[in-house]
Amino acid sequence: MIQLIVGEKGKGKTKILLDRVNEAAKNAKGNISFVDKDLSHMYDLKNSIRLVNVSDYSVSDADEFVGFVSGIISADHDLEELFIDRFLKVSSQDSVSNSLDSLRKLDTISSKFNVKITVSLSGNKDELSGDLQDKVVVEL
């Protein structure tokens, strides 16, 4: 299952995502990872949360990013939740409309391996297709 936090840049999506990941860490029975484009939120996360800096890896397009996420999931059988901040930047995409296929692939992976994925996405809910609009949990 994938959950989307959507809104224009600067509206507070990252703050909501950080609150959710830290709350999830309080009750987690398994592991939690947070994927971002840098280490700027290192001190905002509880120490039990694994911070993954995509910039440390050679992820240059959307398909590589989906493979990267698959690798995170395959390497950690105890992974319970995965949080992805700044989705368009970390997945090397330039618009919501171009990211729909990647989001659907992540939703499929999430369901298959029973890992809840929460994504912050800069854009409007209207830019999403109907099947993905149902995945929006916060709209700013």
C-alpha cells in the first residue's frame, strides 16, 4: 500500500512526513527507512530510523529509482515502512504526470512485499490519475 502526501512546494509536506515517520517508529515491530536526497533531516529522525541518502548512489532515472527501492526492500526482510521525501527529486523526474508509472510500480511492490510506502510529492491531487488520487492521505 502506498500513501501520498501532496501539495505545492513549501506547503509543509516534509514536516508532515517527518511527524509520520517518527510516530511510526514508536510502535514499529519491524524496521523503518527514510529515503531523501541528502542528510539534512538526519537530526529530525529518531535514531531507530534508517536514513538513506539517494545522492550517495547512481540513481539517474525513474526506473533506476524503482529498482533502488526494490533493493532496499529485498535487503531488509524486517522492513515495515518506507518513507520517501521529495519524490520527484529523488526519483529524477520532472513532473507529477511523468511520475505516475513509478508510483504505480511502487504501489505494486508495496503490496507484494507488505511494506507500507509513504511518499511526499510536490504537486496537486488533480494531476494524479484516479487510481492514485485514492492513495492521497494528506493534501496541502
